[in-house]
Amino acid sequence: MIRGTVIIDQQICKGCELCIVACPQGSLALSQNFNEKGYRYVELINDVCTGCVNCALVCPEAAITVYRQAKPAKKVQVKSE
């Protein structure tokens, strides 16, 4: 399984919750804390992110950056003669 993680810029997040709805893994939730502008921001709550980037695509503030781990290299089978 491909793993990923997200970094959310808490200072520009307005807590619209679009990313929470878009996340198929349920990895995001609203924080109980507020940013400097008075909005509750989104945070990563579960470490089950697959790096699908749905959250970043729907974020109107572009507050989310998604990082994915590289796919594991395929094993090459050597035929013996």
C-alpha cells in the first residue's frame, strides 16, 4: 500500500471542511484550536493517509500539501539456465 501524509498551513486554513469530506480514509478533522484569524483549522488525526491528494484538490485556500512515499521497486527475477 502506498503511504502518504499531509501538511496543512494552519494559518491560511479557514476550516471549510471540504477536505474532510473528500478524504476517503477519514484522516482529517477540525482542530479544537483556532488560528490567528479565528478559524478552526483542519489537522491530520489518523496515520492512514495514502497520498490520494483529494484533500489538496478541493482546498480553496491551497493550504494542503500532500507527500507520498515512492512506490517500492519491483523485484526483478533472474532466470537460471
